[in-house]
Amino acid sequence: MVPVHAQRVLIAAKFLDDQKTSLNALLESDGIGFDYVQTGPRVLADVLSGAYSLILLDQDLPGGGIEICRRLNSLPTASVPVILRLAADNPVHCNAALAEGVLHCLPQTAGPAEIYFYLRNALRMKVSPQPSSAMQCVRSGLDLGQCVLDILPCIVIVTDEKHRIVGANASAAELAGSEGGVLLHKPIADVFKRYQFSCDFDWLMHKLAMEDSSQCELHGWDHDGNARVFWLHARNIKDQTNQFCSHHLFSLFDIAPLKRQEMRLRALAETDALTGVANRNLFLARTNEAIEAAEAGSSRPAILFLDLDGFKDVNDNFGHARGDQVLREVAGILQACVRIEDLVARLGGDEFAVLMLGAPYQALVETAERILERLVLVHSDQSGLSIAVTSSIGIAVFPEDGVDAASLLKQADKAMYSVKRRGKNGYLFASETTAK
């Protein structure tokens, strides 16, 4: 069989100058010969010369794109595979071309690196696989394995025992952009540095030497500077004796969509849908975390528990839509009254809470007074009815008033109801109440 580097490609397609230069450089780096023609009749004549192993053909080439495929297929002496570049991404045209014997269909938006890999892999299909192939896992057919790898959505890179890249699929070329061909024969450690992958390469190779495989989450950047998140699975490929590692296989799955979905689900589970602040579950979890940290020597937490005065009257007289508006306004006011590190939560109904860490007594007093001053909402209607919404606040501090989130909330709640009994629109520390 004729090796890849001794074969020639007939390119019957038009490219921009920079695209042509890039494609030429990639083909030359593999020692693949090529010639350009501009018309359909010339394609047929050159094929009959027997000088070419593969054709890259534009659908809209003068003289007929798919028609040339049909005529080539009818020549008993011609067995040259064709890769067709479609004028538009149209499944009907692609199916028609495949029916006429086309090997692959590519959109005209395909870049030089992607085209290069398709050409290289198609040429490999004409070469018998050698036992020393980089892809020992595909014992019976390197080229079939490469074709399968190229349609996978994950990135696949193969290195030799010296960690130099000897194979990559189309998704790897997409990650590298116009540098797809440059990946070949380069140390994969350079790829980790080039794309700022978060995994330490030396650590990874040490783990592979110990365990034959490794998995981890990998953060990096593509050639356009976009942040990417992958799940990396690296494994060793043994030689035919299954004793020595001859190659390394790296597969990278894009898990960014899963990460975004995870964030959305977490937001739904931890955020109050009406106001956008934390919900009860997140508030209790963060409070207990703060208590554990305080027991280990960190700043002690405190809770401000708020219940709105006059909120029920707004709901009863103006409707629930107006009540929802009040709750959103209250959430905004509370966030503006506290520090950026404090957590505001809606616990349910018209009950809110603020978790503050390391705030001394005076800071708690000033925060409560600031809330009382700003949280005065007056709602009225056309009949002249006017209702004022204020708040009553109970304050509980760890560990004097409770040793967990539930007990702190209970004591803050008691202090808040003491404020209600005293006339509302005020604050009180749990330690100042007569009954706990």
C-alpha cells in the first residue's frame, strides 16, 4: 500500500488566500502532495491519469459538483474517493452526494484544520494499519477507529511514550482552531500550558504511572480565549504484550453545559423565587456552617429576625400582587442595609432574616436601626386608603442565645414577638427578654 506521505490530493475548491496558505502548510507538514484545479472537466482528466488518491471538491465547481461525482462513480477504472464541500449546510444535498458515492460532506464554513484532518484520515483509509499503530485499541483497523473518533463530540488526543502527540480527532482540532495541525508531534505538556489547563501535567503522568488511568475536572481556555470546563479521562495504552505502556490516551468531555445546569438547579434549591434572596434552607445551612467555624475559632455569628408590621393589611386591602411587590421591596432594602458579606434570606411569608458574622454589639445595633429607618413603606389606593409597612426585629447571638441555627432562630423569634407586644417597629436582643 502507498503510505500517506507519498499520496497526492486533487483540490477542486476555492479558498481565501489565508485559508489556502494554512491548508497547504498542514498538508506539507505531513508530506501530502496536492494540486489545485478550477473546473469539472479538468478533474475528470486528472483522475484518469491515476496520479491522485483523493479529491476535495466544491459542490458549486464550474462543470458540476455532484455531477462530477456521478461521472466518477461510473468510470470502471476510477476508484478515487471524494470529499465534497457543500455550498450550504443542506441535508438534502448531502444525502444526494452520499448517494453518488461521496465519502464525506463538509460545510464551506469548515476551517483549514478541520479539512486537513478529514483529508488525512481519508488517506489513512487507503493504508493498511501497522501493528505499531498509535491506536493499539483498534487492532483490526486504524482508519475505522479514526473515523469513529472524528465523529465523537469529545476531544481525543493520543501521545507516544515520550508524551508527543501522534494523533488527534476533529474535536481536538476545533479546540486548537487554526493551530490544529501544529498539535501533531508536539509535547502534550505544551498543550496543557497553551490552553492553561488547571491540571498539573507532571502530577497526571505520575498518577498514570501508578494507576494506568486518571480522571479529574479540568478548567482551561480555547484558542478564542473562551473559558472551557472539561472532564479529563487519561489512560495508558499497553503494547501487544500488555506489559509496557506504548501510548497515552487523553479524552476531554465538555461539561460546561452540565455545570450551568447544576448552577441553575442549585439556585432553584437555595433561592427564594419571589425576592431573589436566599431561602430558608440556604440560611439554615450557612448559619450552621458559621457556628461550626466559630467553634473552631472564627468570628461568631448573629441573627436578625424580621417580621413585617402591616403586611397582612396590604394583602387584605390591595391584593396579593401588591403584597408581592412589598416583599420584593423589603428584600432590596435589607440588602442595601447590610454588609456585602452578610446573608439576607426570606424564611417564608413576611418573615426575613439576616446572618451577620463577626459583628460586635454596636454594629448589630446600628444595622437594626438602619433597617428600621429605611424600611418604612407606605402603600395607598385611589380611595385614599393608606397602609404603612414597618418591621419588628429580634436579635440572637451565638453562643449566648443558642448553639445551632434552629435555637438561634427560636430565640430571635421570641425577641421579635416581644417587640410586637411593645408596639412594633423596633428591635430587641434575645438576652434582653425576660422569658427565653
